[in-house]
Amino acid sequence: MITLGIHDGHCASACLMIEGRLVALVAEERFTRLKNDHGYPKNAIEFCLNAAGITAGEVDQIAFASSHMHTFSVGLRALATFDDHTWLRIQREYWYPKIYRGEDHPEVFLEIWRERFSSEGHFYDFSAVESTPNGLFDKTLSRSIRLEGVKRHLNVPTDKIKFYDHHSCHAYYAFYGSHIRANNTMVYTLDGGGDATTSSLFQYVSGELRELTRSNAVDVARIYRQVTHLLGMKLGEHEFKVMGLAPYVTDREFEKSRQIFDDMFQIENDLIVYAPGRKLKDLHFALRDAFEGHRFDGIAAAVQYMCEESVTKWFEHTQRKYESCHAVFSGGVAMNVKLNMHLADLPVLNDFYVCPSPTDDTLCAGACYMAAAEKGAEERNKLQPIRDPYLGPEFGRSEVRESIVKSDAKEYSIIKENISDAEVAVMLSEGKVISRSCGKMEFGQRALGNRSILADPRTEETVERINRQIKYRDFWMPFAPVILEENAQDYIEAPNMSIQRPYMMIGAKTTLKGQKELKGAIHKSDLTARPQVLSRSQNSRYYDIVKSFGDLTGTPALLNTSFNLHGEPIVCTPTDAISTFSRSDLDVLLMEGFALIRR
């Protein structure tokens, strides 16, 4: 069975599954260069088909993630392009009158649509939206726009196309993408919303996933999102910055702000619900007023506390109730590595797993898993976990050479061929910051070696330089270490070290050795790390670089951060890599045996 998975919302993406194994997965943003791009992922789809060497006619089923497209958000690429002013306008002109005065003004959305919409870059035809009453919210129209788009692109019959529920896609990706196949595994999803749901709970029993409950009233992610906005950061993108800021809080400011969320949530009917009398009237104005006079670090710490406290209680309660000791987690909140660290440390869990990038850019994979699973036990038994995240485009030496020749790289760099791992290790030990664009691009929001910036983790001076001259990141944001699997226990510690941490998805406390040798790649305040624990079988070329550095310095680890400039997607092509290299102060660019060494 060959299935093409499509996600056309926030973080649009596509993937291809053949006989139960994912063979290609990539986000549309890597081609369009618009971070978190929305809409029909035409480029990603074509890559997946070409990578497998098949035509659209050979695909057995096309699986769309999410039953309904939010036309307003997708058509305007809201989470990618809206500024603070636009989000505030929606709050003031639509939500405040609706919640506080009982007035409904949907025309606000149509006005914004007319002001901002451009068909440029869209494959979908949105021309019918304004001519239909309530067209922006018409689910039937939304479905027809999606069907027409994919049929026009791939020339496939309607009976090959099926739509799958958003949170079910998260759940199926969380379970079938993981290595866990234990009976009575609990599957948790939590995010800001999709298909009128923000949270769900599934149970794996007798060879299949069963949905236990779901709700659209679990506001954990929505509160986190609004606090991100209130702190002046980009809603729907910079929540990770709030998480990084939280540990810097003083005890005084934390205690002051924490009280806003104290006893706000409890567990009821297997879900996180508001305690009696604690439901907020709204999630913008009420939070704004509650935090008036509070300091930024206190606010960040309070919302992170809210997230950790409520979700941890949810896991503990349901694990005990269902007598389970295995759990997997997906949805936007599963990107919170500090929360995941606490979940992994729970005594009630023997195993816990978070697949790479469990946010919306992997919904397409969840749709593929669902499409196969619903065919019956034979197809379910073929479903394979994700072996590694390297499922994107790759480029050969001839393509790299051509890109170098077409660029002005010779004007500012020395070009060297066949550079060895030992030479790379020496440059890293000398303090050089090296970018790497080699092999198949990893999918998701974590760079895991093939599109990464690498540096010596032993010094904080490197961190300051990367922040100031290369990544232009906020000073409080930590980088992450890649650590060889056989040396992981030297640097990180946890109650259950058997829980796998291969994708920078689960944080960990560090040992004294880790705090000394990885000081540039851990959080400066709480000394935690979000490690990539790397085995040679996962990525041998990347592993050999880390090992060469370890052989030279005695530290078998590196600082690893994504190869991009702030606000841009991770690089994809050699041209992207050279462009980013030229616009930064990176010392070296590695591409398929070539090294561009800045003069």
C-alpha cells in the first residue's frame, strides 16, 4: 500500500508511506523559505513522489490530515505572517465585543481577509470565499477547495482522497512512530486546537488504538500561546522562548506570578479541566489584567509552571487509573522539552517517548498511519516506527559544486575538497563555528546533524559569538548538545536512563561532568540539556565527526543548533546553505566533501 500524506495547515508538509514505512517527509517551508508556511504543500508533495520514483497514479490513497481547513488562517498564512497589531485587532474588534458585550462581528475577519489576502504563492483557489455567506468559516467550501486543489495537481479520483481527524493524526503518529508496542500504552495529545479539539486520550489495546476521550476546552496550550503574545513574542512560534526564559526567574517574582495559576486545573473524566470558579472569562484580556505589574521573568516562569503542573497530574492520574506504565505524547505542547523531562522522570512510567517534531508538521505522517491502520490488522502489522528523521532532500557533489560555482563564495572563502573528519575536529577545537549541509535533510523543527551548526561545547564564548554574530538569538536561549550514545551517562542523568532521547525532544539534568564539559550547550540557569543522543546506526557520517572531536579533546559531544538565521526556515539546498553562510559570520560550511572556509 502506498499512501501520500498531506497537511495543509500551519507548518504545511507532505510525506510518503510505502508498505508501512515512511520513506519521505518534508515541510513546505523548506522550499518556499517562509517559516511555518501554510497551504497546499505542492513542492513537498512533488519531492516525496520524485524521491520514491513513483507517479501520483501509483498512489493507493491520499490522506489529508485534519477534517477541516481553517480557511482564514491558511489563506492568510496567519501564524507565519501576522504581526502583533493584527492579533490585537482580532482580540479588540471581535473577541472583546463577543465575550464582554455579547456582540458578534464576524465581518472583522472578512475585512482582514480583504486587506491582506493575496493569491500569490497559493495553489488553492480561494476565489469563492468572499462570494459565499460566511465563506471563511464554511466547512463544506473548505473541503471542496482542498479536493479541487489536489485533484487539479495530481489528477487523482475523489475516491482515493480521505480526510482524517487532527488529533487522531497526532495520536497515531505518537504511537506508531514510536518504538513502543506494549499493550495498554496510553497516548496523549495536547495543542492549541484542531478540528474542534485541544486534547485527547487514546489507549493501545489488543493491537489497535482506541479513543477514550477528547475535549475542546483544555486551555493549557491556548494560555501558553496568549502569554507568549503578551510578552511581546510571536504567537504560535516563540513559545519555546518563554520556556527558555522561565528558569531565570527569581523566587520572589515566581511566587508572585505563580499564584495566578495556582489550583486553576484539576483532572476530571481523564482530561485537564478548570477547577470550580477558576475558568478565565477570556484568554487575552483576563490574563493581561491578571499579570499587570508582574515582571516578564515571573510571567514566563508561571506559565511554564502551569504547563508542567497540569500535564504531569494528567499523566499520573491516567497512568494509575488504567494501570499503565507506558506513554507517548504528541501535539504542540509535546514540543516543550522541560515538561517532557518531568514526564520522563515520573515513577509511574517505565517507558515514555516523544517522536521527532510532534507538532503540526508531522500530522501528514499521522494521517498515513491512520490510513493504513483502518485497513485492518494485516496493514497495521506492517506499520514501522520512525528509524531516523533523515527523510528529506539530499544533493550530490555535482549539485554542490554547481552551486558553489554560481555563487560568489570564492570572494570570501577558501574552497577545499575531501576534508576529513579529523580536520573538522581540529577546527572545532580551535573555536571555529561550522555549518553542515550534508546527506538527507532531517524533517521537523530540530536540526539533527545534517542541517546543523556545530561548535565546541566546552566554552560559553562560542555561545555568545553564535548569538551575536550568526543566529541573532535572544541571550537567554540555550543551545543543545549532541552526545554519543555510549557516553550519554557521563553527561546526563535521569531516574530512568533507558528512556530514549534521540531527537532533542526530552530534556535531562546534567552531571557535574556535563556541567563542566558542555557548559556552552546547556541551559545557563538550571543546567539542563535537551540532548540528541546519537548512535552510529542512526547517522554514521555525523557520528564520526562527533567521535573525531571526542578522540581529539576527550569530550565526545558537540554544540548543535539549527542551520538557519533567526526567523528563517532551516536550510534545504546548497544554495540556501551558501546564502546563509554568506550572510553570517560562520567560519566553515561543509557540503558533501567540500569545505568553504571563510578567509
